[in-house]
Amino acid sequence: MSTPFIAFLRPPGKSVEKYNPALPPHEQDVSVPQYFKDCMEIRTEVFVKEQKVPVENEFDEDDARSFHWVAFASVSTGSHKGGRKNSQTSQLPVATIRLVPPPHPPHPAPGSKHKVDNNEATSSTAQTVSHPGNEPFIKLGRLATLPAYRGLGLGRLLINTALEWAKDNATTIQPILPPMTREAQLIGRGLSEPQQKWRGLVLVHAQLGTETMYAKWGFVIDKEMGIWDEEGIPHIGMWRRLQVYSI
């Protein structure tokens, strides 16, 4: 495979209001950004069809406010016409990741069971040794690669791309908002304490069994978060701290 092309989508906001989980991504309303449809094509194949996550839960409230990346592979298709072989190249979406900015609901309680990413915010302590109190963090998630393109380093490529972008874009991740707007966001996420600036803390909800992979990418297991269930899949919390250049 040649060097993949990576597309970046800023938070799509209201443009995904008409996204209908009951329809395949390629049948969505024209108002939905194409790159978001590409991300959802991959997520549907991996999480819904392969890992049996309910289709109605794969698209969630964080998608509209998240930053998304999608990697494309160049695929050649050949045909014969008039004794000649014609070759065409198309871009196929093969891997994706998203970055969810603060604020976030409390951490999942050990042994709890809930939907993907705990957006119902029924949870335990908001503080561990790795996460001191109400310090803001970003969350990487929905990392997915189509089966035929695994083992090519696309996961590492997307993780690095997202984290390198985050280092240089702290104020984009957590813009300065009017106090009333910020308070409304906190209340909407089940939080009450005023937040600090984001200073490079990154969380992943890693599926049990993938911790070695994330450890290679610099993430450390938070033992205090324990193990919880997301859509029938055991998960653990892992953290990494970045050096942020623009705070």
C-alpha cells in the first residue's frame, strides 16, 4: 500500500443533526459531511458488524463536538477495453479515530455496564492518581481499521497524527468561552466544578487485550479505574501526558 492520505474533520456540529443510525452511512442526508460518512463506514464495519455494538449506539452525542481523522488507501482497479488494460486509482477510507475535547462525564465505575463511552454519566469517582480531580483531558476513541488493512501501522499513524495536532492546538480544543456558556457545558456533562486549562492529559478507554498496543504508544494503565463493560466488551482506562505548546 502506498503512503495513506489522511483527512481531518473539525467538529461537524449541526451538520450531523440529520445523521440517521438506521441508515447505512452512504445513504445519509446530503447535509452530512462526506468525511464523517467515511468515518462511519469504517466504524460500522468494525464496531457494529464485527464487534456487535448496537448500531443505534455507535453514533453518539460526542460525534458532533469531536475532531475526526480518516485514513485513505489508494486502490487500483483495472479493466480491459479494446485490447488495452486501463488502470484507475480510487481513495478508499480504511481507518479512523476521533478526539473528544473536554468536558467529560465522570469515569466509569469498576464493574459497571453501560453504553459506549459512558455518555449516560452514571459513574464513580472523578479522581485517580493518574487524573487529579477536575483537570481537563481529551479522549481518543473510535480507533478502527478495516480488517484487510490491519498490521500496516495505520493505528499508530492516526494516534500520532491526532496527538501531534493536539499539542499545537490547545486553544482550539478548549476555546475560551463566556462563563455562562462554559457553565452550561459543564452542567450538560454532569459536572459542576470550574475547569482548569487543558495541559496535555489524554485518556483512552482501551478494550481489554489492547493494553500492550497502547503501552507502545506511551499510554499507562490506571489501575484505580478498574475494568468495566461497554457494550459487552471489557475496557480499562489508560493515560498519557503530552507536552502542550500553546496553552
